[in-house]
Amino acid sequence: MSSDAPVGARPPAGKTFFGHPRALSTLFLTEMWERFSFYGMRAILVLYLTAAVADGGLDIGESSANAVYGTYNAMVYLMALPGGWVADRLIGARRSVLWGGVVIAAGHYVMAIPTGWSVFAGMALIVLGTGLLKPNISTMVGDLYERDSPRRDAGFSIFYMGINLGAFIAPLITGFLGEKINWHLGFGAAAVGMTFGVLQYVLGRRNLGDAGARPADPLLGADRRRALTRIGVATGILLAVLLVLLLAGWFTVDTVVNLLTVVTVLVTVGYFARILTDREISGTERSRMKAYVWLFVFAASFWLIYDQAGSVLNIFAADQTDRSVGGFTFPASWLQSVNPILIIIGAPLAAALWLKLGHRVSTPTKFAVGLVLNGLSFVLMAAAARAAVGGDLVSPLWLVAVYAIQVAGELSLSPVGLSATTKLAPVKYASQMLGLWFLATAVGDAIGGQVARLAGAWSQPVYFLTFGLASVVLGLAAVMFTRQIRTLMAGIH
């Protein structure tokens, strides 16, 4: 194994999974069920928050509900950073994925309890569990390949199909149960899905060999005790802050959302500063991290727009689209399945395309294409919103077309970004770098949750057109800096 290979042993040779290591199937199915639970709950979250109390909802205003949704997504991905650290320094990726899945399942079961408080308590558990599972399962996928192998991008694209298979099925089940029967029954279906994921992972771990079995850079002795003490102190401080907010009467939805948004941005800045000033990483690794800063900004900007599908666009689907087919009005959340089914169709095509093109199309160029397409989707959404002015219901095909454009952009950026992260990561920060990649989503969603408040203050056509054109302009600017970024990547394509 070369010095540039990912940390962790290869799984044993034997049967393959679509021409890839057999271990990919275990990780594929685990991620599929985890995403089933995540996207199933997410598809109905904003609709539940904004539904009238008489309809079983919490009757929170759309502005606050959009911000809660964005901040929840942000926290899910923000916790990937400490989750990667726990795997790298304490228990290894394999056990992190297992315990993460157990905590996520517990969170969904709590949300299934038919009371108002259960939703927020369950969301907190899901945030913690996803932080342990999400970055570390992706790190284990990276461990299956040599660092700069062209097959690596193809492997991540197949893995990405697992994500979207779960995301496609989930809204069809949780959406129907939640919108047509009972919201908490929909949340309960997500819990069952995650339970399947945990069981599958336990049964399939024998395929993994030694991959993820040990921490990449374990803390031992006094260093371990010191780290655990600091974690305990930080937890105590957090609880004390929450208690002060509660006693002072400031513990409101908007206060917590705003506070967590600021925390997300500050953590991002601090973590990049820490890695770039770490004297233990080489000059080449530091150069690659400087390139990664650019990719991070592009990715955060992409998710700021893209993840409004579950908030602003979901409410548009519920209130402004004609969803009647043959006398049956299908749940608005079913439109959340359009995006993943298009990705399932497109992912193998993208995998084949990247394998054929090899290193002729660089990672920064792929990111630029993603930004431009994402922006064009919101430009089209501005036209849909204009057609709905005056209270007219528009065809849901508008949203289908918007999601189709976004999918093309996502396949240019997201699986490629996962792969690029594992290639550009300093060895010392292997699992933590996957957490940093998901932190791009956290920043985009946190800021996007605040931006989504403008959807109620501005006219919808102006809102969509403004942010759509901004993304197009940023994508074109990214093309101009491609050569400089490739230079900083120091031989990584």
C-alpha cells in the first residue's frame, strides 16, 4: 500500500458488487436505510410544523418553519465533524456507524410519540446519531479504493444510488401515512426503516474485513482521558447556555435557530484555520486544503439553494400546485421522490461518464457545472411562481422540471465532492475531512434557512430569480479559477 492510500485495510477479495468490492454492498444498503429514515421524516417535517393544530400539526409560521428545517439539516451535517473525530481518535469508523444507526432509530421512535415535544427531542437524537454514521460510512467507502483511482468516482456514484433509493421510497410511505392518516405514524415508519438499516449492517459486517475496525489516529492514556474530560466540560457548558436561555425567556424557536446558524459558520471558520495551521501536515497536504476551501464555498452555495426542496418548494407543492389525479389528491410530499428517482436513473450514467472521461474533466469544472445548473433550476422556478400569481394552481410538472435540472447539477457536484474530499484529505484528518465535507451542507442549509425567510417577504418570482442568477454567476466565476484550483490540488484530479 502506498503512503497516499487511505487509512484502513482493504476488505477481503472475493465476490464483487457491480464490479466493485463486495463490501460496497453492505455500506450501500446501510446508507439506503439511513437515508430512508432521514428523507422520510424530512419530507413531512415542514408540512407538520406548519399544519394547523386541528390537523395534528404545530401551527408554526412558514418563515420560522423554513428556518427550523434549514437549521435541523445544518445540525445533522454539522455533527458529522465531531462524529468523524470520534471515529478517528476514539472508536473507529465501524463502531461509529453502528452506534450512530442505533441512536438515529431511537430518535425516530421518539418522534413517533404523539406529543409536540417529541418531535424536537427526536430531532436532537437524529442529529447526534447521523453525526456518527454519515461521515464514517463514506470514509469506509473511500477505503475500498486507491486514492487516485478512476474507479473511485464510479464507486461513490454507485454508493450515491443507495442514498437515493432510500430517498425515493421514503416520501411515498411516510408522506401518505403522515399527510393522509397521522403525522406521527409517518415518523414511526422512518423509525422502522432505520431499524432495518442497523440489522443489515450487523449481518453484513463480515464483508468489511478490517476496514474501519480501528481508529486512524487513536488517543491513548492521558490524552484520551483529557479529551473525554473536555467533551464533558463542553457538554456542560452547552447545557448551561440552554438553561440560561430558558430561564431568561429567550428559549424560542427563532432564538435557537439564529444561535445555531452563527455556531455553524464559526465552527467552519475555526476548523479550516486549525487544519491549515497544523504543523504536522505536509506542504502538499496544506496546498490541497487551500484548494478544498474553494470547493467548500462552491458546495455550500449549491446546498443553500438545493435543499430548499424540502422547505420552500415543499410548501409551494402543498399550496400552489394541482395534485389531483382521477379524483385523488396525492400528498405534496410525494413530489420529494422525484429528485431521487431521477438520480437513480442518472447516477450510473454519471459514473460511466466520469470513468470514460478519466482525468480530462477536473473536479473544479464539475463543481462549476453543478452551480450553473442549480441556478437555472431556480430561474425556471421563478417562471412557475409567476404562473401561480393570483392564486392559480399550477401543474406539478413545473417542480418535476426544476428537480430534473437540479439532479443534473447534483450529479456533477455531490458524489464528485465526496470522492474529492477523500483524495484531498490529509492523512491525519481522514474521517474528519468527510465531516468537513458535510459541513459544507451544514453551512449552506443554515444560511439557506435564514435566506428562506425572504420567501415570505419578497414576491416569489423575485425570490427565485435573485438566488438563481446568483448561483449562475458564481458557477461562471468558478470556471475562471479552475486552473488556479487545479494547481493547488497538487496532482490530485
